[in-house]
Amino acid sequence: MKRRTCTSLRNLRIGLFFVGPWLIGLTVFNIVPFMLSLYYSLTNYSLLSPPVWTGFNNFRWLFEDETFRLALWNTFYFVLIGFPLTQLAALVLAIMLHSIGEKSMKWFRAAYYFPGLVPGVVMALTWMLMMNPNFGIFNFFLSKLGISSPLWFDDPFWAKPGIILLSFWYIGGSIIIYLAALKDVPVELYEAASLDGASMWYRIIKITIPMISPAILFNTVVGMIATFQLFTEPFIITGGGPDYSTLTVGIFIYNQAFRFLHMGYASAAAWVLFVIIFALTFLLLKISKGIVYYRGG
Amino acid sequence: MGKNKWGKLIIIVILAIGVAIFMFPFYWMVIESLKSSGEFMKMPPTLFPKAFHFSNYAETVNYIPFFRYFWNTLFISSMSTIGMVLSSSFVAYGFAKVKWPGREIVFAISLGTMMIPFMVVMVPLYIEFKAFGWLGSLKPLWIPSWFANAWNIFFLRQFYRGIPDELMDAARIDGASHFHLWAKVVLPLSKPALVVAALFHFVFNWKDFLAPLVFISNQKLYTLSLGLSFFQSQHGGVEWQYLMAAAVLTTIPTMIIFFFASKYLIEGIHITSGLKG
């Protein structure tokens, strides 16, 4: 007995020796800032003088703040409209890629993945150029097709769809995850369905989708969390405009903190974002329990 | 059978059109970077430049301190990648191969911190780094990586659990310490996994915009992304062909990684998604 506690103590020491760097990093760069952020959200803090406790005032102001409400609305627009569309595209492309077989698919897969490696700033600048209403190539193509072209990032209505269009170029990662899941669907299932005379659509909806549902859940959760934090592309292209139409919660937090030095107010906004992300992730995981199909083990 | 072949051909055609659409922005970036300023503003735009102005690149490199920004970005990406790979491997060993009380709880907490968005910790980190006296330097962008990161700990721990314990026990009996085992056995064995982790971290840091934007204010310390956005906001709409030339140059390192290592990156996505292996 004594010996066992002795070795386990020794192991604890060795374990902590290895995990130590992480425990320090976790504390200094994650847990302390996380707690501090909660504290700042309850204060008035401009960096120039120490924080002053104001209770829940920041949160009250936030919900009366027209700009914040717009930022929330815009962010939800990207999450609820833009994100599902890009996921659908990723799923359709993955199913198509899978259907042409591993060998021919590899080259395509790499090509679809490539834009994901390009810095967001570069993508954003290229988009500004292509969708420029005066000399952009995009509207030139549209006019060739006889479509009267919107002003895109100069128009409060079209700016959001413009950003969403850009986000389609980032679906490569999702495609790769779907492809990995598709590869694991047992061929016998399709064969059995074919013998029963099931159509392609029937097979996709009744076999493929349920079998890859864990991948769908994974992509949905990860992508949703990322979309809630959308920042770089709208920040570069429009700076949140025109008329706050692309102001995301991320840009709101950045502006409050680093342009107006409202550190407390920015922290409160960040916590609202965090609570929303946390609640929706929890909800998604909860709902998915009855839907997502995990094979044994 | 014939019907199937036609179906496959149609799908390949659709996928090829998709690829062309996906690649168009990159084609356009290059084309626009080679146009003269006069041709640039022409409507309708020319799909292919009348004359190649390679001089745009030379101009760009001088116009914005390109090499300085390039060096800063390379320094941050390399230093943080080296630190992250070493530290995450070290920590992952502690979670995978040393049996200590409380290990599972600490590991669960580690995974929980992956849920914290950068937006939440951004303000306190800024204040912290200010207190550390790091704000006038590149330190905020690479030193934290030397204290491991949850994604990579998770990923490497999975990998290390696959290394048979018998291999370790044999070495332990010979009197090797855990540190020795990590450095001499586990680290060399896990080279493929480390390459994957390193590539992802490098690309992420090369691309990153928000963290440099928040933590770097001295223009001499700008990264490429930051420099590009600064250049655009200062001279917006004027010298677009230079801006595009700089954008092309910024993308080249990721293109190189793509051509030589996309296989590793794709494998890595499979593994990190936790759906395989």
C-alpha cells in the first residue's frame, strides 16, 4: 500500500513535469485572461486608468446599443444563411467527388482545398477588386449574361451576400472531412439498396446522409463557431459598412476595444458572444444525440 | 454500364468547372498584378494583360517594406511552429505515457479550453502582454506557442497512445528516464505526426491577421497580412496593381507548402477531425 502511494506520487511528479509547460500556458494565456475578461465586462476600463466597477451596466447598455444589435443581426445572418449554404455546397461537392472514385478525385480535392491556405487578407483584397462595381471582373461577367449588376460592397443589401460568396472558397476543409467519412460507408449497404431498386436520391438521403452524420455534426459545430467569430474579410473589405451592414460582433468588439479603448464594454460584448456560442454548441450536441448515427465502437 | 460512364463524365465536367471557378481569383490576382495602371482601370477589364509589367513587382517590394514584413512573418511562423511542436509533443507524452493521478481530469479541462474564443481573451491578453512589456516586440505572436496548444496536445496524444507500451517498458527496464524516452524514442517515432502539426501551425500563423492586428502597433514589426491591409487602407483604390503583386508574393510560401505537402495536410485534417484513427 505504502509502496503504491509512493510510486503514484513519483508518477505525479513526472506527469506534472511533462504537463507543466501546458499548465503554465493554460493558466497565463487562457484561464487568467478568461476570468479577467469576465471581470472587465463588469467595469468601465479605458486602459489609461484602473477599471471602475459598474456591475451589469455594460450589458444593459449593450442591449440598448443599436450598433450592437445590428452586429448581432449581421452575425446571425452569416451563421444562419451563409454558413448552411456553404456547408450544403461542401456536402454536394464531396458526394460528387466521392462518386468518381479515389484516383480521379485526388487532384480535384487538392484544388478545392487550396484557397483555404491563402491568407484571409489576400482573399479579401482580391474580392474587393473582383467585385468592384466600376472596374471589377464580376460585374463584367454579369453584364455579359444580361444581369444588371449590384454595387456589392457599396450597397448595404448586397454587401452581406458578397461576403458569403467569398466564404464558399473556404469549404475545402469541410469537403476533406466529408470525403473521409464517405470512404467509411460500407459498400454493401449501397449494393443491397441497388438490388432493391432504390434510386440515387433515395440512397443519398437514406444511406449516405445518416452514415456520415457524425462528420456533418463535426463540420457544423466547428464551422458555426468560426462563423460567429467572422472578422478578417468584412474588416478588410468594408470595415463593417456600408451603413453597418457587414459589422460583425467580432468587428464590434475590436472597434470598442482598440479604437475607442472601451475595454470593459468590449469584454461584455465578447461575453455575450461566448455565451451564444456556448449555448448553441450545447444545443446542437444535445439535439444531435437522437439524430447522429454512430456505428459500434 | 454505359449510362454509368456518362454519369461519371458529367460529374467530372461539373467538378472541373467548379475547380475553374475556385482557381479564378488566383488567376485574376496574378493577371491584375501584371497590368499597367492604365490598363487596370479599363472597363471592360482585359482578361489577359496586353503587356506584362513585371516591374510592378520590383516597385511593390520597394513601395512597402516587403522584405521586412516577409522576415517578420517568417520569424513568427517559424519560431512559434518550433516551439509549438516541441512543447505539444512533450506535454502529449505526459498525457499519453505517464500514468499519474488526476491525468484524465486535467486532460478534460484542457479540451474544454478549446471552446474559449480568441475574441474573449483578446482584450485581457493585450493588457497582460502590455504588463509583460511585450507589446513593442513580436513576442506576443510566438512565445505563447512554446507552452503547447490544446489541439496539438490532443492530436499528438492520440498518436502516442498508438505507440506500444512494451517498447517503452523495455527501455525503462534498461534504466532510461521518461525524458530520455521522449527525446530518443517517441520524438523520432512521431515525425510524421509532428510534420502534420507543424504544417498546420505554420500555415495558420502565416495567414493570421487578427492577432498581429491587435498586438503589433509598430510598423517595423508588421506581418505581411498586416502590411497589406495597411497599404490598402492608406492608398486604397490607387495602386491596385502593386497591391496585387504584394498579394501574390504573400501567397507564394503557402503555395509552396501546398505543392509539396498537401498530402500531409489532407491526412492531418482526417486525423484532427477525430473521425478516423
